[in-house]
Amino acid sequence: MAIPLPLSLPELGAVLAALAALLLLMVCVIAHITAVKMPTLQRHAEEKFFVSAEGRKEPVPSIHDSPTKELSVVVPSYNEEDRLPLMMDEALDYLEKRQKRDPSFTYEVIVVDDGSKDRTTEVAMKYCEKYGSDKVRVLSLVKNRGKGGAVRMGVLSSRGKKILMADADGATKFADIEKVEEGLKNLQPWPNQMAISCGSRAHLEKDSIAKRSYFRTLLMYGFHFLVWFLCVKKIRDTQCGFKLLTREAALRTFSTLHVERWAFDVELLYIAQHLRIPIAEVAVNWTEIEGSKLVPFWSWLQMGRDLLFIRLRYMTGAWQLETRKCN
């Protein structure tokens, strides 16, 4: 015997739709109210200086200045004393050989120690002493800010015409910079000298799924769906830490960036997408290295929250797509 409903189906549907709209409105209000302002670039006096190979304090340059290098490589590092040497050895070996082939090619590697509790700064300084502080510079943050905050600090104090983000674990073969450079070149002519080329692991997805648990695979697909649905439509792998930007594109995007944790890549590409900066996605070699700082469930939950808030905060005007002076 059927139990009569207090509401008809159309009425029930209308009530549920009204509740969903009310919930969305509440989330929008919370996102707007809790929106943080642009993070301060240098929160501590010590962060206004690099330490040279001779131990002298040198003022941090600004991306607003004219470039004096062909390439800047920004390496965010948090407790990376064990993994950093392998990455630095590979990167500097490649860069030195390239400079010998082409003396006009100049570079700098900026290691940003994101408030590490180990010997990351000391390890990085050994490379500064070996290659000179004009080629290798170490910027030590007083407190941990997150990968996005560390990358932003390095990018906004870079001197290169092009700026490469590269992870400290060396998971991407450094010579693949030539692939992302080709991707950047293929985007020419660059509008207002702005373009971004993203390394991608999307072509390795089938192999990686075979090695993962069903739960981690579900989290990965859920994250990809949220990225596509809320923020970035055309890039399959937003999280690969191997990205090459023209100086102008880096200035426009990083001087607008708010997110300082794992989801900063998504906000970066969201900004670029809305500013109509051309973006290429290029397949690169990638090997999973032990010691990842990403905690599968909690990090992805945090990123999911950040993705929703990125969309809502720009949509409600809490965050603006403006270029701001970051000296």
C-alpha cells in the first residue's frame, strides 16, 4: 500500500531546487567573506635578500626589472636535502653543457627553501659556492608558505626572459625543457609577449592507474573532473611541476596569484585562461620519486576546497584579475 507524500513530485522538486540554490548562495557568501587578500611577497626582512657564495647579503631582484638572463629556473624545496642533489646535478650539468654550446645562453637557478626543518639550504648553498651566486641563488623563507608561495617568491625575484618551474625531486627529466621550449615556440606570435608551456604526464595516465589503488584512482578522476568543471577546460594535467613561462606571462599571472598551497597551478592556469594567454601542453618524461609531500586524501580534499573557492571568489569579485606591483 503506497504511503501518500505530503508534497507532490513537482512540489518536492521545487523545494529541493530552492534548498540547492540556498546552499550555493551560502557557499558563495562564505567564499567571499573568507577570501584572503593578495599574500604579502616578503613577510620577513630576511626574505628581502639572497646570500651570496661569499656570505654577503644581496637584495632580491624584481620581475618588474628588465631581464638580464635568458632563463630562470625556480626550484621550490621543502625538506629536500636528500632529493635535491640529484635534481641539481642533472639540471646544472645540462645548463652548463648548453652554455658551452651557445655562450649567449645565460641562466640562473633559484632554490627557494620553503621553511625547511632539515639541511636543504646548506645543501643548496654548496651549489652556489661551486657555480657562483650569479648562476645559483638560494632564497630561504622564514616559515613554510606552501609550494605555491615558494614558487611565487622565486618567480617574482627572477631575472630571466623565460622562467621554468621545476620540482626539487627531479621527477621530470630536465633535458625535456627543450620540449616545453618547442611548445612555447609553437604558440608564436605571443600576444603581448605572453605564453605558457606546460609539461604533461597525461600520456602516462593508463600506466599509473595500473599501479594505484582504486581509491587513489577515484580521487584522481574526481580531482580532474573538478578542475575541468570549475576552472581549467583545455589542460589535462594541471599539476605537473614543469612549466615554462615568458617573463610577461609570469608577471601577469603570479602578481595576481592568491593560492599558496597545492592548487596554485590551477589558479595560475585559470588566470591565464581568462587573460587569453596562449597555453601549450607538452608530454614530458616523468618518474615517480619516493618522498612526496602530497598526502593522498587530505591534500586532495584541500585542493578540492581550493578549486571551488577559486571559482567562487573570482566569480563574486572577492578576487580580481589585476596586475599588482610586487616589489
